[in-house]
Amino acid sequence: MKTIKQFINFSCFVYITLAGVFTFNPAALAGTDSTKTIRINCGGPKLEYHGVVFEADKWYTGTYKYANPNIWDIYGTTYDELYMTERASDNDLAMFSYNIPVLQGDYTVCLHFAEIYWNCPGGQPGGDSSRIFNVDIEGSRVLGNYDIIADVGCRTAVVKKYDVTVTDDTLNIIFKPTINRPKISAIEVVSKSGGETPLSVEPEIIDNELPGTFELKQNYPNPFNPTTNIRFAIKNAGLIKLTVYNSLGKEIQQLVNEFKNPGTYEVAFDTVSNGNFITSGVYYYRLEAGDFIETKSMILLK
């Protein structure tokens, strides 16, 4: 039987035989471990942070990627390089997607964003409404009319987390435009059964001068919608926890849970926790650092 092998891209071939046409994608074999965490540096090369590896960009549609060599740092994270490249649609008001091979199961999908073009050095003047887009995961809308600058400003990292169930062998993420081009900086796909946790946007170090006391600052802005910033100071190195609760005492999101050296830090809190939109109301955030515990309240107004 005669077989014709047709090259499609570096990870996919179509085989045409007398019996019909079928596609073989060897890259899909990489997703056969149901506990494997997949991390992709969108539009960029392979990166590694303390043993956490983001693979070079793959499993995308389209051809356009962007990097801004005039930006040297990204606010709200210590993983600056991860946010200095991006995958975007080929043209204005065009879609693109990622189709990631995984096994059936439950996953946490983390979408990393930072605006590095509009209102940025080397980019173009802009502000709110310069770029607005939607994101669908497995056929469901998870981000609607999303505006990065309106959410956190330019040159600032933000991560959106969603719980997703995959019922076939492919995780489909589609980026759809409203204004300009949709974009993405990095993607994490973390199996619920894998034991790993997604990479968090680390608190930004505001001041390396050693504080004389522990202190939890009032969030700003307050009231807020949809994002606010929380600043805290720690005088001794140790395990630091910063947690947000609702008025009933239910944990909403853990913003920090790791070892920190003395210093003053700032972390952003948005109103999306694992894909569940938080309603208006009073919320509480608590800092735990050894024997030091302090709680403050904040108000979300939508």
C-alpha cells in the first residue's frame, strides 16, 4: 500500500494512504502522563526558575509573536523574563488558540498576562481599551472583554486561574478579539492529581531596607474593583502567609505561602479565584509571620 507523508509543522504529519487520511502528532505523546505539569513560555524560549521549567512556545495556531527589548522589568513579579515575550493573533481582530495534548481529567489552568506594548517604552501610546479580548477554555467563556491595562496597568504581571475538566485528549484555549489583538504571556496546566502547584506571581520587593517591625498595611485602592494591592513588612526571615477570607471566614485565596527574607513586599489581589468571580462585599486579609498575626478589612464594590 502506497503511503504519502506530508509535513505540516515540526510536531505534526499527515499520512495519506489508500485507506484514507490520518494525522500523527508525536508531540501529543508528551501529554500522556496525567500528573505532568505543562508550562509554556508563550512567544519565547525555554526558561527555568529554581527548577520550574517553562517550555519553549508550542501547540499554538498562527505565526505572530512579540518581544519588547525596551522593557527590562515587570512589576508585580520576580519572573520578569517570562512576561517579556508574548503570543498574539496574526492581525487585528483575529483569533488564535492553543491546543495542548493532555489526558482526560481535572486541571488548574493559569493564564499569565502583562501588557508590554500599549503605553510602554518601545510600544505605542495607549491606556484603557487599547486591547480588549475574550478567552474561552474547553468551549466556556472564562474571560470576557478583558482589558489588561484597566485591570493592573501596563508592565505589570497578572495571573488568572481556572478549574477545567478535559473530556477528550486536548485542552483547547481560544483567544478572541474585541479591540486590537488578543495576547498571552505564559500558560500553566497543572493536573489536580499531580501534587504540584501553579507558579504564583510573587510579591514584589518594595524596599530591601530591613524593617524594624512586622506590619500589614491597608490595601490600596480601597474600596476597589477589580484589583487592589496589599503591602506588608517583615523584620525576620521565615514562612509568611497572606490569606484573603470572606465575611463568613471562608478562605478565598492564599496570596503568599512561602519563605521570605526581611523586607517590604507588595502583592496584588484580584477578584477572580480559581475562575469563581467574587461578588461585592467586605473581605479580610490576614498576615501570619511566626507569632505575628494581623488582619485588616477591604471593600470590593462592583
